[in-house]
Amino acid sequence: MIRFSDILDIAFIALLVYLLLLWLRQRTSRSPALVLTIVVVLYGLARMLNMYMTSLVFQTGLTALLVALVLIFQTDLRRGFDRLFTFKRGRGKHGTVMGSQTVDVLVESVSRLAHDRIGALIVLKGTEPIERHIRGGFSLNGRLSLPILYSIFRPPSPSHDGAVIVEGELIDRYGVYLPLSQNLPEGKEAGTRHAAGLGMSECSDALVIIVSEERGVISIASRGELTELDSATELKARLEQFYGAVHPSGTRGVIGRLVGQNVIIKLVSVCAAFGCWYFFAYHGGTLHRSFLVPIEYRKIPPQFVIDDPGITAARVSLSGPQQSFLGDYGNMILAVDLGAVHEGAQDIYFSEQTLLNRPANAAVTQIEPRMVHIKAYALVSAMLPVKLTLEGGPVVRLARVSVEPESVRVLLPRVKRSEISAISTEPVKVSALQQSATLRVPLLLPDHVQMAGGGEASVKVKIEGVDKKK
């Protein structure tokens, strides 16, 4: 049975897996991902194959391993947290988005710069913050155009070696220095601009356009990958694809975009989370617990009495997932239903059905003792005389003693009818009396004998003429 807390557990793990898969789409995330995958696979094998020493190493060294991974891959983890706390925006901080006309202006400008062998580095901002990755530069907030780009990147300009930050239709900053990548593809002619563009794409979801000054070739750096373009048409397609993802159409609404984006990754995340819950939480980590559970005898027919079996509790062993034993189960009882009891000796067996208030998803593996031996007596009605018991000895003389009523109706076991001929009272100490008195004296009912109709088990005793001898 899946609880509501299990659903929340699966949903949370699915979210973590989804964010992890989005992170793994970055080429720079593949090294920590490989290490993390190896760790998870080894731990899973150790659990499945009962590898005691390996499991012990993971349990004792898990904290140190996590600290080491954080120190080694702190840059990648910081990038992951940036993505976690960054939400898709329809508009930039300037309140503008990239229109088709602006895309055309950008394509034309880059093509002209490549044709004239003028090096350029243009950063198209995505959804993630990039401020902590860049250095220097000058604020511009000017509309994107070919003359402005030419004036920035022409060699006489003091800022021609820096990068331009474009957000929407505006140039936010120019003359900016970007982080350099250490992962330039081998065998390709690439300079500082390409290293800077690739480094920026490794740190954020920005798209970087790079124009080679030596070869006049246009390249795109995105998600940690550097790609050379063959034509302006290909550049335009890449720009439209990028802005379509960064600023999706608002016709579907927020919910539609959340559901429609990355459907395959979301399905994989949910399946992976459910699989982890099923193997590690639902079936994994089975615990075995033992409880001392009291026995309660119920539904005893009014025409029967039960001989005391002498057993008041039983040892119950349960097994189940760890989550089943998180609560307080001190109210468990073994409820023995005696509604179908018959006269004589008989054995009553315990089962899972007789154990009430047990933990959810926990199975009963053993009950000790497994059964209880009882004796049931059928009750019959009888009118028996009352036998008065007096204490006082020869020092007291009584003129008259009477009991009311002189006989009482009782229910007693059929097998003991011949053994019980009278019902005695508790001793009355007449030596303590100074004068005549009327007393209410309890009756001494034998085992399994009770008053018929639930009456009071007592009689009225009248003592007259008390005379103590000298």
C-alpha cells in the first residue's frame, strides 16, 4: 500500500533526478556524472549481493566521499545550483525579447564581420545569471545594430578584444572579459576568442557567437560544445532555436510550458524515482522486530465462563520496510474471539487476523506461543441456600440470628453442580458486637459462580440478643 508520504517521497526524488539529468546534458558535467554513476552502481551491487565489507566502506566513508566530490567538482555543483534556482523568464531585465527583425540584424552583422575578417565575440544571454562569470566591460544599453557592432569590434577600438553581452534587442555591456575554457577541441585552429566563448558556454546556458579574425569563420559555443557554421542560414536557424527555448511562445501558458518541455527527461525521472523507491524503500531494508503483545479475550457468551488460561501476553515477530516501524505501536493486542466457544477443553490459535493495530505493510512471521489452551464451562441456574459463618467463640451468646434471603439464585458450571450445595458468607465477627445489629454481609462465591441476573452478591444478617459471658 502506497502512502501519501511515499508519493511525496517519489515526487521529490523525481525532481532531483530531473535536475540531475538536465545538468548532465552539459559536457562539463560528464566527469562528475561518471564518478557519481560508478558510486551509485557499486553501492547498489553491494546492497543486492550482500557484500558486507563494501557496504561497510560506503556506510563509514560516505560523508568523506561527499565532501571530496564537493571539493573536486565545486564549479560544476555551483552551476547546478544556478540552474536549480533560475526560472524561465519570458522577458529580460530590459523588458524586451528577441524579435525576428533583430535576429536578421544580428545575422547580417555577424556575416559582415566574418566577411571583413573582423574578430567578434557576442554573448546572447539565456536564463541563467552570468554576472559572476564576467569581468570588466562598460554599460551600453543600446539597441543592437550593425554600426554599433562594427564600432566595438574594429581593431582601432580599445574594446575590440572583449565580448559583447546581448540581452533581448539591447547590447547590455561591451568590452567584457569571459572565463577561458581548458577543453578546446583538439585538431581545430582556435584562439583566445574561442576559448573564452567555450568557457562562457560551460558556465551558463548562454549562446556565444565567435567570429575568427584569421579565417573569417563563424562558430557557435553552446552547452560546452564548439561548432563551426557553414552559412548565415545555419546561424539564423541556431539563433531562432536558441531564442525559442529561452523565450518560448506565451500561447501555451506557464502550465503548458512546464508540461510540454523535456517530456522524455521528465518521464525518465519519474520512472527512476519510482524504481528507487520500490527497490530501496518498499522492498529494500527489511527490518525484523519483536513485540510483547497482551492477549485480550473478547465476545465470551453470557452462558459460558472461561477458566483462566494463565497466559496474558505473547511474543509477536514482525518484518517489513523500515518506514513501517516509525510510529508507536504500543497499542497492539491479540484479540481472541470466543464467540463460537463450546463447553470443555479446546485450543485457540493466533493468526495475523487476531493481531490488531499492527504496523502497515508489516507481515507477521512468528507468534509465540502459537495457541492458548482454555476450558469453557456452560452455566446453569440453581437456587442454593446461604450458609452463615460466625466468629466469636463461646464468649458470646446470641438470642436469635436470621439471614435474608435464606437462599440465592446463582449461575454455576454444569460440571460443578453436584459439588456446590450452599453459598457461604464472609465471617461475621460477633465478638465485636456490643448489641443487636443488622449487617450487610458479602457472599463468598466459588470460582466460576456468579449471581443470576447480575444481582448483588450479599445478604442481610440480623443478630439479636448479644450477651457476652463474664
